[in-house]
Amino acid sequence: MAHLLALLLAAAAWEAAARAGWVAMLLFPPPTIILAWLVESLRNGEMAESLMASGQRLVLGFGLGAGLGTLAGLAMGLAPRLHRALDPVIAALHPMPKVALLPLFLVLFGFSEKARMVPVALVAFFPAAIAGAVAVRAIDPLLWNVARNYGAPPLMVLRRLVLPGAWPVLRAGLRLSLNAAIVVLISVEMLSGNDGLGAAVWQSWQTMRVEQLYGTLLVLAMLGLVFNRCLGR
Amino acid sequence: MRITLQGIGLDYPGPRGPLRAVDGLDLEVAPGEFLGLIGPSGCGKSSLLAMLAGLRAPSAGRIGFPGWTGPRPPRRLMAFQEHGLLPWLSVLDNVAFGLEAQGMPRAAREARAHAMLRRLGLEGFATSRPDQLSGGMRQRAALARLFVAEAEAMLLDEPFSALDAQTRVVLQQELLDLWSGTGRSVVYVTHDIEEALLLCDRVVVLSARPGRVIADITVPFPRPRRIMGPPPPEVAALRWRIWDMLAPTITPPAA
């Protein structure tokens, strides 16, 4: 309730400042104009189209990248030797800007959905892998001893100890993966897309319709809120 | 089941080469015996339990189960000072953990776990998580998990040392009641002389590092025992005998 009120107050101040000419209308169009564009784009299906395109890429790219990352991370957490072998590779590849490689993927995969999803999947991979490895190693050694002492078979160890024990840390890693994936998705669409939220952002600058930029970012914020909430707080 | 330990040695990695924690230790646990291990901290009591449980290999010597003819090695299950319940599992699932590990189907293992919870007065907490229980109830659930699994030997590592005095006495009595009539061997590690005398048939006193057996005392306290009242006078007298043995090992070395 309190933050809704604060948001409304900020919007009102912006509106007043833009209408009074204290800020440049061209760069900071008043919220009512942004809202009007948003309503119109929702009504004529333009926004739904962008959302569908981006949402699909996000779900597939994040799902693939974070899924493989989680598997790799859990495996590294369970096998210290694998961890020692892969950790430097991850440390070297993680900071590499995946968007910089987009032209390479475009050549490799053609101007296809695959080329746009690969950077998203790559960027989602690393936080999930790092968190997965840390999460497994953070499980109380006493509980490992309990499982070993009681002779729990491997599948039971996975189901009763590893997965529930790793989940809190892993979940934080998945949220970081998701947000990195969203940022890269928008960048990729800005660079190469003819549809999606990123393309809409790019187009709004090209046509100097800045209300379209803010409206799209607003929708993106909502998208992030929904997806992040799915992974808990 | 009889357990024999022969010439057991255990080395810890130390800053200047290996540190001998246990050296040339011989010990026998008779079938159905409640054996106490007592000694100063660092004498390797807990490591000895871990070796008995098969969680850790001795650096020297061997542990045997003479006369054991089962198709699998005898089950030796531990109870820990910090209960070791899985925080994300319900009390029921925790208690049934050992049975699940043995491959018992859900309905059967839950029936047994429920019966054990009833016996220990925890039936109202079957669906609770461990962190919703008091410290005493958590140890009670840990005992339930241990006893429901019906191991050939049970190894308890100071399970009640973190509890308040009143709760401890109640749980000690419950432990004796659970154990009596099972015919299973128990090895009970403690640093509390009185607790060792109240619970055990025999108390083995270990020296400071490297741990060796320095005394082996049979406790003249007939079973079944009621430990909530005053113990027999000969048990009380033993307390000071053991204390005299342990006291020199606790005195800090002169500078």
C-alpha cells in the first residue's frame, strides 16, 4: 500500500514537471501519455505480439541455460574433482560479454530464433552453475553423515538431502540467471530482432517515440516481477 | 552381536605431520551390552564411534564382528549431539528415514514410525518440522529414528549434552526404556561421569591423546534401572574413583 502511494506521488510529480515544461517532454513524456500509448498497444495487439515473442525466447533460453547450469552446478557440488576441473573454465567464460558474440551466432545459426536464444541460454547458465555448486557444498556435513550412516541409496540421497538442501541457495542463483537472461534477451532483440520487447525499445528510439520506450520498460518490469515471484522471495 | 577392536590407531593430519589421536586401543563390546566411553576431550571418543559406524577408517588395527553371519555387514547406527534431523523433512519422514533407506514401502515405514512417535509422546508432532520442536523433542525424534531402524548396534555420541538437566534425566530414562529388552549393543560416548554410570553396564575410561584404555569398570547397578531417584551408594562411590583417574588428564600442562 505504502509503495503504491509513493509510486503514484512520483508519477504525479513527473506529470506536473513535464506539463509545466521543467523537463524536456521529448525525453521525459508525462506518465499519462505513456499510459495512453500502453493502453493503445495493448488494445491493438502490438504489445501482446512483442510479449509473446520475448516471453517465448526467455522461457526457452532461460530454461535451457539455467537447467543445464543447475545440472552442471549440482554435479560439481557432488564431485569435487569435477569442480576443480570446471571452475576455472567457468571463471574465464562467465565475464565474457555474450552479446559480443551475437554476430558469430548469427553466422553459425543464421538469422534464426536459435541464434537469439543461444546468448540468453549462455548467460543464464553461469549463475545457476555457480550457485548449484555452492549450494551442494553448503549442506551440513552432519546430514551427509546421517545419510551415509543409514545407508541411504543414491536416489534417496538426491531426493531427501541434495535437492532440498541445495534449494535455498540454488533458488537465489536461478533468480540471478533469470535477470541476466532478461537483460541479454532485450539487448539481443535490440541488435537483431524485428519483434519482441527489445525490438520495440530500439524502434522507439529510432522513431523518437520515447513513450513507447517507457511503456515497454514498464511491461518488462511487470514480466520480471512475475517471473521472479515464481522463484520465491 | 559382538564387536571387537584390535590395536586401533587413528592419525589426524596436523601442522607438523600426522597427530596420533588414538593409539593401540583394544576393546570388546559384548552382545546386548550398554557400554560407556568416557575420557577427556580430544581423546578420540567421537572418532572411535565414527570408526565403529564405518564412517571413518582406522589408520591402524581392525574392527571385527565375530560370529556375524548376516548377508550384509551389521548395521551400526549413530545418534549425534546435534540431533542430525533433516530440517526440510517432517518429523514422521525423519523418523522413517532409516526404514526408507532400507527400502521399506511408505505405508509400512510410516506405520512403524507412527508407533514409535506414540511411544515417545511425539504423535502430535508427526507433521511438524524439526525447527518447530524444542531441543528435548528433537533429541526424542532422533532417538525414535535410531530405534525404529533396529540396528544391530547403536552408537550414541553425547546425544543429551546440549539439553537442560531436567530434560536430560527424562530422556536418559526413555533411552533405557527403549533399549531394555532389545538385546542390541549400545556404545555411548559422554564426558559426564554420572551419566555414564547411570546408563551403562560397563564404563571404559580413555586417556588423553593418544587415547588408550586406562580403566574398564563394571557398574554394580541392577536393571531395570530407575535413574530419576538416588543411585545406589556403590555407584556414587565409583563416580569419584573415575574422577580421580580423569582429573590429571584435564589439568592444563605446566608452562
